[in-house]
Amino acid sequence: MKFVKTVNAPETPWSRAFFLLFNEKGHLLVEKKNDTCVGLPCFDNAFAKDLTLRQENFLGFCDSTPCYCAGLNDGNLPGQYQWHNLRALFPQMEPEFWEVIGYAKQINDCHANNKFCGKCGKKTEQETNEHARTCHQCNLTFYPRISPAIITAVVKEDTLLLARGINFPNKKMFSVLAGFVEPQERLEDCVKREVFEETGIKVKNVSYFDSQPWPFPDSLMVGFTAEYEGGRLSIDPKEIAEAGWFTADRLPLVPGKPTLSGELIHWFVKTQKKKD
Ligand SMILES: [Zn+2]
């Protein structure tokens, strides 16, 4: 399936369209195909007209099928449709579906969270040529919010720095360090600051690795690798429950590959195998 973004809605009436619908909790409506498989709801015109949608927005086309996002109250929906936690859905969905789901989530959030101007409090109006809302009183435009965050694999000889955040739902899970970029901060400086603040470790040779949109709720994860420069492990207990240096053959429980953290850990394991 190929997703093509456009704000130009189809001019001719459509018979079926994909609907990415979110409830007040931010859960996504999915269609249950069988016990293990869910898909995106594709409604015919009559069914879609009967739904009371909030802030319907055209997103583009999945192959040639139109694609919309909107808010929908929990209500009486046919049994094959169910609300699904977005984060829990992430590992189950093919990346091509995830592209449209993440986009829909952030466009829907932009309209749901900016109904009023943050400066003067007046109602904002939806732009027609881009996904944004404008307050004409203040001439302020509100775009989908994207919060950049860094994530970094710090390597010291044959070991990788992994930490368990105090908020990790799984108390056995470790991951590479991550943190939000501050105003007026270079990404590379953010890597150095976050690693030092959370673990007391200084790093050098910070290199770009890859990036990943992370719509929980609005991050863009920017991945880096870095080398140990100095310092001893001293964790910030407000952020980190425990941290340590791990060799590739003795890793704790870590995230899987669909996540950028999983990709970075996989990269570390691969580079260590090459050395053997
Ligand atoms: Zn205003």
C-alpha cells in the first residue's frame, strides 16, 4: 500500500474511503479481521455519512482510496470495530500502515488541540491549503506540533550504555538513553547534555544514525551513536532507575527492531560481531 499525502480532496464522489478515527483518549478505531489481525476501517459512503465525526480532514490516498482522519465519540459501532491503544498497536502494524496512522494522529491532534488561540482565546479557523489552524485576530497559525528528541547508543570499548527509565512500564526493560531537545540547542549538544545529566558520562564523536517519527504524542526521534570520553556512572534518580555497560552477548531485555532504540542496539550487536 502506498500512501500519498495531499490536502486536495477528491473532486468526484467516492464509494469507499479509509477513516482514521480517534476517540477522546487518543485511541484508534480498528477493524478486527480475525483473532490476530486488525486493519484500518474502510467505510462506504452511506456508512460514513451516518457517523457524527469531529474535525474531519482529508489526508491523501492509500493507493487510490481516499483517506480521512477525524474525532469520533465512543458509541454504538458494529462489533468488528474496536478502539485500540496506539502505542500497543505499533509493533503489530506494517510500516506502510504506520505511516498513515502516525500522520493521521498528528493531524487530528493539531485540530483537536488548537480549536482556540493560545494568545487571545478566540476560535481558530482551519486552513484550506495546509494542515494548520489560524487565529485571524492575532495572525497566528498553529501547525501540527513536532517535538524533537535525541536517542543515542553510547559505546565504551566492547560495551553499550543501557539504562532503565523510572517510567518504563516493563521493570526489566533497558534501553539506550533518550531526551527532548531544548530551545536553541544543537542535536549533538543535546546528546552530550542528556547523557551527562542522566548518567554522569561524557561522550565524543557524536554521529547521526537515523530518525523515526514517534507520534506518542508528537516526537521526532533523532538517533545518534557516540563514544565514551570519560566519567563514572552516576545516575539521575529522577529519571533513571538503573544503568550499566553491557556486552553484546549479555544484553538485558531490550526493545525490538521496529523502534529506533531497537535499531541502535541491533547496530551495536552487529558491529561487535564484525570485530570477532
Ligand atoms: Zn488570537
